[in-house]
Amino acid sequence: MNYKVLVADPISDDGLHQLHADGAFEVVHKTGLTENELIAFIPDYDALIVRSQTQVTATVLKSADRLKVVARAGVGVDNIDIDTATKEGIIVINAPDGNTISATEHSVAMLLSMARNIPQAHASLKRGEWDRKTFRGTELYQKTLGVIGTGRIGIGVAKRMQSFGMNILAFDPYLTEAQANELGFTRATVEEIAQAADFITVHTPLTEKTRGLINADFFNLAKPNLRVINVARGGIIDEQALIEALDNNKIAGAALDVFENEPAVNTPVTQHPKIIVTPHLGASTIEAQEKVAVSVAGEIIDILKYQNVKHAVNAPKVIFDHSEEIQPFVDLAQLTGALAIQLLPKAPRKMHITYGGDLALDDTSLLTRTLAQGVLQEDMGDHVNLINTLMLLNEQNVSYTIEKTKGIQGFSNYIEVELINKDQRAKIGMTVLNGFGPRIVRINDYAVDFKPEHYQLIIQHTDQPGMIGQTGQILGEHDVNITSMYVGRKQVGGHAMMILSIDHPIDEAVHDALLNIPGLESVQLVTLKDESLIN
């Protein structure tokens, strides 16, 4: 059987040698295609290879009659509609390891260039100036580098900078004290890094939790000599806050390879005199481009000829070939994990899953993977998928146990997850009720019963008259609409829990106003993003 592969972005031809050499594959290069042109070409192809330029939209994917694989020759898949690909049974793969060294080295290059003002001095000398005073730099020796995100690239940068004599402060929700000690790092919070670091480099995925992580509050804590580097994802650093911090001399400089909006041409952040910029070159080395091309070419062969998948960003279609009866519980499992992780102050070290009722008699491996995915995506973003989620649990030193019990009083089916970090625990129990859909039936020690919505307020308080009225009054004064409410308690006059479903998130002013209610102990906003899980 012959397979046709469309290469829609510039890719190393040497890296695609495996495809060219295999007589079963015909490789066609058509770069710079518009969406309409791609829609016209794609029905004839079994595989599509792109980098970041080509947008693989829902319309493109729905037009692809033969397409089995979309391969991203790199890590990020922001330009591919993953949900539509999954629904269409198209496997999306990437090359997660191909650019690790290149991105690591580019981060180091940006740090060194910024410390010694190399781009500015170069430009000055090219203009015919001999200015040694203006471009006086700073040494790295015995300075402190804050590393936010300790995956392969973050650790790689830190190790290289340790050889310069730098001290490493590291933050990652899954970095343990033992791991930090073994690496020679000091574990710290983001706030502690802001206060102590001379240089900061970020290496996290872009998620709702990390968007704007380096912001005005961060810069207000920083030392005036702080310099920041971002070769990870645009949006982790709030660009407007960065410009204001530089203009007000709150920090000394920045080096950016990625931006909130790309291509970033003639923007305030690229024109600022205190910011060194490069046009998203972190993975742009000869070696990296060849590595990612070799990786995706080999995997396309494995998938199309041998049905073997290694680096799926979504899951192979076979994972979705389950019965309609199990689908509500697959959705429920992800919802359970996403809710539980938001109630645990720190990253979990242990996860205990209980399946009850009829579910306990079935194969629950898909449910376990989906639940773990819901937990990990809060901090690790779209990098987590059904293929790699259990491997990532192991990499983050999170152990998990599974308990199956036929007898769960009151429920024919039941899923419960408990996340544990030393003395901190978060337990969520959920079920699917015929005609009512998914229901949350336990939060920690409270038996509850409510339908999960996009936004919930979880309020801990003393069981006393007027609590509901005062809460409702404050939310009403701030135009926060309550769609449903549930109150549970352990005993009269004791601790109680109020769960409010609301139309939109509350801001800090509402949060503080609620905490001023006598007897109200805590307020937490829980966000569930996937509409398919809660409608």
C-alpha cells in the first residue's frame, strides 16, 4: 500500500530521509499554503507534517478524507485543532525531545547576552562608536538564578549555569525536596524567587495557571538588578507589566524569544531598549530541526505501516472505541481529577482512586488515565494526554493506588479520588445519575449533591443563621449571579460547606468581602473548563 505525506512547512529534508527511502511513501512538499489551498490538497493525503506556520483548523481536518496522522515537527501544537482531530480519529503527534538541547542553549545564550549587553554593544560598534562605559555588564558568578519550571529544559539551563558558579532557586509544583537536593537546587516559591533572584528563566507550559505568572506583583517584589529570560511560551510574562517595570527601573532587563502575539514585529516589547529579542529561535538549530524531522518521519512510518504510536498528543482512535455506556464516566473521571487538584494547596504525592458499584467489575484503565490527565493538566497543560499521563505521574513522583469495591451504599456507580501531600488531602466523590448526569456527591468529609458547572465557589463556614443571606447579599451587590446552591454540614452549629454555582469568576474584591463575614472561614473558586463535561 502506498501512503502520501504532505509537508506543509519548511522541514529538514535530511531528517525526512526515512520517508523518502521507504518505497511505501510518496512525500510532497507544498509550503506557504493558504487555508483554502490546504483544504483543496488535503483529501489526497494520509499524513500531514507541519511546524508552527501552518494552521491545521477544524475545517482542514474535516476536509481530510484519508488523513490518519498530523505531525508537528516540534513540541507545541497550538496551531492544530486537537479536539477536532480526535473526533475525526486523526492521531496528532509531536517531537517532544527534539529541541531540548537547542532551547536550553538558546536560554543560556540569551542570559549571557543580556548580562554583558552583547547585542547593544555590537550595534554600537557597527555604528562606528567605541563606547566601553555604557555597556558595562554584570558577572554571573555567585549570583542567584531563579528557574521556574524544572522539566528537561529548565534543569538543563540550571545545570549549565551552575558551572558558572550561580546559585539555583527552583520552583515547580512537582519538584520534591529530595530531587532539589540531588540537583543542588534550593526549592522556593515563585514569590521567594521574585525577592531573591538576580536572573529568572521560565520553562513552563502556557496554561491558565501560568498565563501572566510573571506580572506586576512579581516585579514589585523584585530587586532592581533583576533580569528575566523567556524562551518557553509567550504569555507567561505579562508584557505590559514588564515594560512598566523596566520604565520605572524596578528591574534591569529582559531577554525574550517568545511573545504574547506572534509574529511580534514593531511592537512595544520588541522595540524596548532594555529588552533583547529574537524571533522564536529556541528550536531553530540545524541539529534540532533534523532531530524533530527524523522523529516525526519515523513515527509516521510506525503508525501507518505498523499501527504503533509513541508520541500521540491526543490518543489513538482505539482508545475512543469504547461503548456509549462508558462515555459519561470517562467525562466524569476527567472532571473528578480537575476538581480535586484545585482543592489541594500543593501538588500531590499520592493519588488513591476508588471505583464502586458496576464500574468495579469493568476494565477501568481508561478511566484511570483520564482521571490522572485531569489532575496533571492543571499544572502541565496540554502536554498531558491519555498516552503519557501515567508515565508523567511516575516522572513527577506521584504514586497511585486503585481500589475496587462492589458495595457503595446509595450508588450503582461511583468514582472517588483522594490526592495527598503529607497532611494535606483533597477527596472528591462523583457519580452519574440517570436523567441527571454527573453529580458531585462528596467533597472531603462532606456528603453533598450538586451538578458541576463552569464556576463553583467552595465556602467553608460555621453553621449559623444568616450565613447564606449575607453571602448572597455580597454576591448580589457585586453582580455575581448564583445559578444553584448546596449546603452541607457535619452537625448543627459545627463546620459546614456551601457550594455555589455562579455565572462568572469572582475578583479579589468579592473574595475579600466574603471573608469579612463573621464565621466564614475560606472561599475557593473552582473552574471547570470543558463544556462537554458539564452540560
